[in-house]
Amino acid sequence: MSEESSLQQPEANPGQPIVITVVRGDDRYEFDREEGESLMAAADRAQIHLPSSCRSGYCGTCMARITEGEVTFDENHALAGKVMSEGYILVCQAIPLTERVTIEYEF
């Protein structure tokens, strides 16, 4: 997924619930995302603490691998094209393009 092309895509089915799944080791969390919310904002609303620092797309602390679905970014200053092509995203900036998104933290 190239960053340029993903930035031009609309969100998945506006008004429809989008299910987010987060896998961290043996823990698995599932929650809905409201229209316009980043994955991080949806996790915050669901009271699920995810790694973060700047929340602006600069530091990379929130980096996770997407294993299902597609996202776009508002900002991305931390990930190079090769890392993105390997499926890594910035959770603080990721906006779902599909009805289901699953991300996995590898630490």
C-alpha cells in the first residue's frame, strides 16, 4: 500500500460500525470505532491503553503491524516506505478503510 494512494481513499462505509481488533501477546481486545476516529482514539474511548507518545505521527511509539483490513494516515513522519510495505502502521494516525481492522503489537 503506497502512502499517496491510501491518503486519497474514503473511509469504509460512513455511518457503519467498524470493528477493531488489537492483539498484544496473549491479550486480544475488540472494540468499535466511530466515524472519523483514528484507531488510537477508538482504543482510548474503549479504555484500552496502547503504546503512544507524541500522537502526531512523528515518534513511531505506536507502530504496530496490520494483519487484516486497510488503513490510511492523516500524518506519517515516522515510517519509511519499506516498513509500511511490510504492514506496519502508526496507530495514532491510522483511519480504517475497511469494516474490520486487526493490528498486532510484536512486543
